[in-house]
Amino acid sequence: MLPKQWSGFIIGILLLLSAASSFAGWQSWVGDLLNKDETSKSSGQEPGSSLSNKTAISGLKQALDKASRYAIKHLGKKNGFLDNKDVRIPMPGKLHKVEKILRKMGASRYADEFVSTMNHAAEKAVVEASPVFYKAIKSMTIQDGLAILKGPDNAATQYFRRNTEKELMVKMMPIARNVTDSAGVTHAYKKMLDKLGFARRLIGNENIDLDQYIANKTLDGLFLMVAQEEKKIRTNPLARTTDLLKTVFGKSK
């Protein structure tokens, strides 16, 4: 049996070794935690999140690309505007009196022809939006993307409108002028007014910028369709047609 003083010395050594082991384990745990945090920061990932910023932005860009392609494809086809009650371009407000008079005269077809030609012009104009939309998607920043992901169901559409509307309008106006002529809008407009005969005096001198009106309504319809598709992707799992969309929008809310 060891002397009493040796027993105390050995017990002290054992306690020191135990403490050192515990401290080493604690250091290792803290080191791992710090390393994980640094890894998250370097990849743009928020601590506690399994979705990196890079993945989130990639998913968002894919969603916007899908929504804009869908909108342009469906609006740019024959009767894409005319057969869709949500985006159908109506008679300009100043010409409502003209429409009423023509229908009372039994000459509704002239009003219908004019409305049809405006909507066919919009079909041709909307296709020209593609390059501008894709440019906006490509130039989106991480800050823009994260704000959109956390925003309402039409946040991406709002982003599009803020960042593309001016450029789209500049691009669309000359196109609207060309398609207005090629679709026969001006001709249909004049024919409609001529049909009024003496009743034309009842509406005064109406000054309608048809090119501007068609361009505005084309963009309104385009943004509406993008918003509808965006909402589907955000709220309906079936609309997430790729693994990336499922990953990002399954965890974005």
C-alpha cells in the first residue's frame, strides 16, 4: 500500500490529466464550430441554413427565366392576348363612346375588328421583350435575389418592372409603330371612325396615341402573366419542374 502522501499526489495528477483532456475536447468543439461558421460565410450561407445564397439565387433566376418564357410564349402566339380575358386589350377609354354608337347602329364588327388588330399587334410586340428580360435576370445581384425570395408572391415581377420597364418601353415603341401598321390597326381605326358618319361629330376631336396605348397594354399583360407564373412556382409544388426549383422554393418560406 502507498503512503498517504503519495496517494494524494497521484489523485492530483489524475485530476489534472482529466481537466486537460476535457479542455482539449472543448477546444476541438469550438474549433469545429468556428470552422463551420467560416465555411458558411465563405459560401454565402446563413448559419443554421442548409441553403447557400448561391443555390438560392440560381433557383430564383431559373424561376424567373421559366416565368418570363412562359408569359412570352403564351402571349406571343396567335390570339395570345385576344383569347385571354386577363390581358385582352380593350377599346381605349376615349373611344368607349365610339364603340357604343357603333353597336347601336348595328356596326359592331368595325369596333371588334379594331380591338382584334390591337391585340394581334401586341402578340408581335411582346416577343421583343425576351432579350431585355433575360438581361435583367443575368444582372440580378445576391441582395436583389434574397429580397425577392423573402418577398410577396409577385416580388420577382416587381423587380422586373422596376429594372426593365423603361428599357422595354424604349425598345417597344418603334416595334409598336411597325406592328400597328402591319397588323392594320391604323386602317381599322380610320375605318371605324368613318363608319360613324355624321355621328362622328358627337365624340369631338379624339387624339389617341395608338402606338403608346398598345405598348403600355402589352407590357401590362406581360408583367401580369409573369406574376401569375411566379405565384404558381412559389405556392404550387407541381409548378417546380426541376430539382433546383424544388430545393429553393420548398425552403424559401
